[in-house]
Amino acid sequence: MTSAIVAGEPLSQEQTRAVLDRFYRDGFAVVPGVLTRQEIVSLCHRIDELFTDPTLAGTKYIQANFILRNTLELDQMFRDILVREPIINLAEAIVGANCQFCGQNVIRNLPGGTTISKWHVDDTVEFPLPDDVPRHDPHIRMPVNWFTVQMALSDIESVEHGPTQFVPGSHYSGRHPNDPDHPEFAGQGPVSAFCRAGDIYLQNNQCWHRGAPNLSDRTRYILQSQYAVRWAATRFGDYTRVPVPDEVLQHASERFLRVYGVRPAASRSY
């Protein structure tokens, strides 16, 4: 029996191992009860303020009316969440102790509003296979160059609420989703990542996934943080060039500076 997850603390070795086993096997893993109620309320309130801020309308910060980008620039709470436990501990376990930020955004799906409902992998298929090779060997652990931590800020308990859906194991496929509506891999069809506000789920960018349409009467809030291995993060220029004010950096923790990509010159190695 594993112990209860304590908000703001790293998971135990046993808990971490169980989460990572699911993540590496299925391409995603839900971790319950990570964020506190106060964090959820504060984040949702600030997110709503930013989406309705007239100075942000039509700028790089708001895309398609439901994606909030460059969040590290906009409020300290987004910078804090980047290095919050147990999120950062899991990130370091997956992509290394020198992992770096490679993106953070908010997805806010209003009832009946736009979602990213097309089945896809993020960016590109990183380990493609020819047509005559059906899949990668299940005995190997697929490399992870970067991945996403999705943080649910609202309850997503049924298909009507617009859960993220995955085809388990499809990060072993070496190809894009094989059907636009009903993809299947190794006999497994889509499953939904149901969760409560405050739960998080880890997402391999190579696992086939989508956001189901929000058919409910509630707004779906998801905060996303992406982490990459050190060498890959340096190549995500468009995502990592998110300026943070100098006065903030002067008072930031060493851990935040490292994850953000700022290091003392004396510590750099190439």
C-alpha cells in the first residue's frame, strides 16, 4: 500500500516508480491530488482575468481564444508552478536532473467552445518506422526527449467534460494516428484520462492523443508545463524565449533559474 500523496512534497520512491512505470508503458499517467484547492481557485481566477484583459487581446499571449501562451511572463504563480513538487521531481526523473522548461500554456475550453479534438502526436513523429515494421519492440523503453505535465484545474469526470484521450502504448507505433476518428494500436482503442481538479497527468508527446469536445455546461481548465532534456531544450528556441523580468530573476531560486535555462557562466559546459 502506497502512502497518500502530500501536496507540495516529492513522491516517495515507490510512488514515483509506479507513476513512471505507467507513463513508460502507456504513454500517460494520472497522479491524483497534487494541487491544493487554494492553488486551483487562484489559478483559475488569474487565468480568467488574463483571457479577458483587453491589453492581451490580439497579442501573442492569446491564441484562437482558448490558448494562453507565454504564461511565465504574466504572473509569479506560473513561475512557481514550474518548480513545484512533486511536478519538478517527476520531470527530473523522466528527462534528467538538468531538465529544462520548453513551454507552458493554459487551455481554457468554454462550454461548446473550440478544442484540439484532432488525434495527433505533438510536433512530429520522432522515431518513425517504415510501413513493413509494425511497431517498436515493447521490451525497450522508448526515449523521452520532452514531455508535458497537464494540470487539471476543473473536474473532468465524464466524456461530456472534454477529457484528454489517449491510445495507450501508441508511442511505440512509430507513426501518426492510423484513423482520424477511431485510432487503434495493438488492439487498444482510445481511453479517457478522467481526473478531478488538482490532479495532474504526464503525457508522452509521441502518444496519440486529443482533447475531446467540451459538451458540458462547465469550463475546462488545463495548465500545461513542458520539460525537455538539456540538449533538446536548447533547440526549442521559439518556446523557451519567454522573457522574465530581471528583477524577478534576481530573486528567483537556483532551481527555477536552472529549469528556466539561466546558469552562471562559470558553471556552463558544452
